[in-house]
Amino acid sequence: MIADKIKCGLVLVALTASMGVFAKEKPFQYIEKNSRAWNIWSAAGMGNDLQDQVVPSDKIGDFLDTKTGKVIDTASNINTLKLGGVGGGTATGLGLLSFALDALGPEKQPMRNSFWYWMKDTGQTAEEARDELAKRLLVAARKVIIGNEFTTDSESDPIEWHLNVIAKANLAVSLVSIFSGGTSEGCSQVPWINDGSFSNCQFKSVVYTPKKVKFDFDGTEGNYWFFSASDKVIFNNINFIFIAKQGAPSKKMPSYLFNELIILDGISKEIGDGFYIYIAPNTTYVSPDKKVPYPMLIEKGEHLLFVRAK
């Protein structure tokens, strides 16, 4: 009887604590004058270091949706890199942008690649939600990499072989090795990277245990698991790993193997609603000599810039 009362007491305490958290939570208030990228960034609690850049409407032309900052005809703009005026065409005026982020340290949110996600709570625990997302990212990466004419060592492997759950650190790591040219030699298109080892070219995602929230980004009320990227140390992230040969000038040589942006776009589409990938400036290759020059969000394969028209 006493044990039952204790159990009931614990349940009541847990419910009260949960209700208390929800009672204080309010839906994010979308600010229409700002870009969709900025609103998503703010809703995720990413801080104030990254602000919209204001560009004259006549400089944007038909490259961006002037209301949301969404890149129009994303697929075409990936291929030509009409980002920030680096390519040609109507985006040239955006080359005047300056986000003034150089003074920020590498631990600051705008200077590192990350992602966040509002996942529907279907009754799973926080740990189950974490492991579920890690598996989904692994499967999505595998599918997209193969779809872009590369191969992976995990095509026929059980997912568990490439998923490392570190319970003490509350995280799960997914690793997908990338092989080019249909061979077992990783990164064979990049001569200064070691060949023949599964660990030399990899897609890596790090997923931390989420927290429970009441609203998603759009303010829809419900039960969600939120995967955050706001902490300086503990943040969800996606990266490509390239390990150079011993003695190779890895700091001077580009790590280009493929259009990384296309891979991230595909993964974004596969995960779908509520999932956002953030690309920090000059971190993501689209060709051997070009990187995405400005901060950008990816939402279901669409590119969102921190830009608004005036």
C-alpha cells in the first residue's frame, strides 16, 4: 500500500512538473517583416548574432521570394551557384551583403553547421525519439548518396552496424561511408585523401536527446520532441568527414568530393516537416572551388536566406 502511494505520488509530481513546463510555454510569434529563415532561427532559440540583411527589391529580381527569402528554382541555383552574387544573373546584387560574422568564435551558433527538429511525440521516450531520428538520418543519407551515383559500405548492412548510441552522453551518432566511382576506394576522386578505408570519407550526424515541447515552429499545439542546436557544446549537427593522407596539406587542399549541398537537400526532403538544416558561411562545397558563401537554412530541400527586401 505504501509502495503504491509512493508510485502515485511520483506520477503526480511528474505530471505536475510536465504541466508546469507546458503552462509557461507560448507559441512562437512569427514576425512578418523578417525572413522565414530568421523566424525559424529565432523559434529554435539560436540567439541574436545572426540577423537579416536588407536588400533593395530591384537587386533581388526573380532570384528570391522577396517576402520569405526563399530561393526560387532551387535546383537551378545549386548548379549555377547564384548565391550571394557568386554566380551570374539576377543574384549579382546580393554580393553586397555582409553578415559581419567574422569576429564570432567557432563555438557561436552562426559559425557552425547544425540542425533542429520538431518531431511529433507518438508516445516514445526521449531516448527512443533520439535513436529513431539517428536511424532516419542514416537511412536518408544512404538513400541520397546512392541516388547521386555514389556507393556506401552500408547498402546491405544492418542499420545498427552504423549507429553508435552513447547513453552516458545522451547522444547517438550515425556514420555512412562514401565511396566514389562505384569502387570500394573511398574518396578516389580526391588524391590527397586515403583510399581503401571505410573511415576516410563519411557522412556523420550527431543527435542528442531531445526535450518535450508543446508547440512546433508554426505554433501548432500538440506534443513534440524538440532537437535543439542552441547550446555551445551540445548541439545536433550534420557534417562530412574527410581524412587526409599522412603528410598531405589538408588545411590547404579542398575536401571536395561531391556537391555537398545536394546531399543535404536530399536528406532534408527525406526527413520532411519540422526538420531544418543550418549551413554556416563557407563550410559547404558545391564544386571544387565554390562554397555556399552565406548562412542559409534548408527546409524540405528548399533554400532560405537571411535576406529581406526593402
